[in-house]
Amino acid sequence: MKVTLPSALEDFVSSQVDSGEFGDAGEVVGEALRLLRDQQEAKALAEMRAAFAGVDSIGNKGEPTAKDRALISHLISRHRSVKRRA
């Protein structure tokens, strides 16, 4: 895969390699993508927790609404889509 970066990002990648923290540009980009994936997964988890916040796990009270179910379904689909691309 070939990726073209703006010069400011190319300079940043080069500085990270020059610092000795990374062996090459591919390692820098790989780490950046891992961080982005982690950030997206954390956001999806937070959204799912918010969707379930009103649901009582012990009793029958607090059943998810149709809106909650739609949101949960959407979040799960989006999470699966991100996982397939990773």
C-alpha cells in the first residue's frame, strides 16, 4: 500500500524515526493506526455503555426502548465493520 502524506505529517513521521523510537515510517504509521482503532473502539464502548445505562440488569424494569435497541444494533454493526477492516 502506498500512502501520500502532507509534508507536515511526513516531517513528523521522519522525526519519529530519527528520534530512534521507531525503526521506519511503517512502524510510525502502524502505531498511529492502532491508536486510532483503539480510540474508535473506546468511543463505541462508551456509546454502548450509555445506551445500556438505563437498563436494570437484575429485574424486568428498564427494558431497552425501540430507540435503544436501534442504537445498540447500529453500534454493534459499526464495531463489526471496523473489526473486519482491521
